[in-house]
Amino acid sequence: MGALSMTGARGIVFAYDEAQNLTDHAAKERFPLSLLLDTFQSLQRKGLPVLLVLTGLPTLFPKLAQARTFSERMFRSIFLSRLSRDESREAILKPIADTDSVRLSDQSVDTVVNLSNGYPYFIQFICREVYDAFIRRLDKGERASVPVADIERKLDTDFFAGRWAKTTDRQRDLLSVIAQLDSRDAEFTVQEIVEKARELSIRGFSSSHTNQMLSALGSQGLVFKNRHGKYLFAVPLLAGYIRRQHPIGA
């Protein structure tokens, strides 16, 4: 802190992205999340000017509360919603505003907005693929367009497949039912899942069994129970992946 005072800075910010991956493992006697929280609680008690910022999927906060009961007092929680269409368009166009190498039509921008559904990570991921594809095609004198199928294929392989591989066959059946719900990209309830399974002639999903499976999927970071007793996919756009790659009956 002596070196910090010489710079004139007010303090140090420690920022940790993808923090939902921090998990204690009692069976293996590994407690990285608890250690992190204990360390910063100790620093706070000593009055040191440090700030811990954690960002991640919605499963992060339950993990914090499970690791240490005092964690709710350590943090101020902020839930970031999806970007609006106007905000998404700005996120797509602003980075290339001062370059002549890539120009996107309104149709191409709308395609990216729809593919990303307003999630900043996916805007970043998709735009990189789009920019690279446009530059390659324009260099060849070809007409450039958003390669939707190629982008979805890469997203499926790079982002979703690893998470899906950790699920059991029965969990996949349940997730496939959820992916058929009208509310699949928003909130859904146990009752909605049970009714949809019955409608699709998929047996074995009673309310109690569905609750148990959702709890297990929550531990795996695939679903998230909010304060209203409803569930959401913890991984954005997961429903689209399931519908593309693992439809009901496949």
C-alpha cells in the first residue's frame, strides 16, 4: 500500500470475470472461492482500499452464498440485462465506425442483432466471425453476407457442446422439453415443463422428479432459479442449441 500511496490512486480494483467457475470442492479439500472471500474480508477489516469485482452467469450469486454466509454483506449485486436493439446496433457498428475495411448493411446488422439476442458476449463472438468473413470475401471480390450457418456451427462447437457433454441422457430429455416451451428464452416453471412433457408424450417427469433434476442442473450451471420460484437457462441461447442439435425424438 506504500507504493499505491505514491501513485495518488485511491485504491486497487481486483476484477474476476467468469467467476461462476469458482467452486469449492469439499470432497477434494479444495476451497478456492471460500479462500478468495476470506482473504478480502480480512483486507476489508484492516481498512485497506481494495475492491473485489466478480462477474459471471446467474449461478454466481448462489455459489457465493453457499461458500460463505457473510458474502451477501460483502457485495452489491447488479444483474445486467440484455442490450436493447438500439444498444446492440451501437455495439456492432461503433467498433468499425472509423475503418474503411468493413461496412455492414442494415440487413446484416439486423441479422447479428437477432442471432445474438442482445447478449454482449455473443455480439462480440458473432461480430468477429462476421468481420473476418466480410474481409475474406471482399478481398476476393465476392459479395459479403452474414454466414449464419457457419456462425451457429462454431458457437455450437466452441460454446455449447462442452456444457451439453456433461449432462446425462435423462437430463438431456428434460432440457429438450424445456427448449420446446414458448418461454424457453425467459422464465419457465416446473408445471409448464410437466405439461409440455405430457403433451410431447415423454413419460417420467412428475413435479417432484422435475424439481430434483432442475436442482441437479442448477448445480451444473445450466439452469438458474430466480427469486420468484421460476427457472431460467443460466447459459444464454442454450435453447436454440438444443433445438438445432438435439430436437425431441432425435
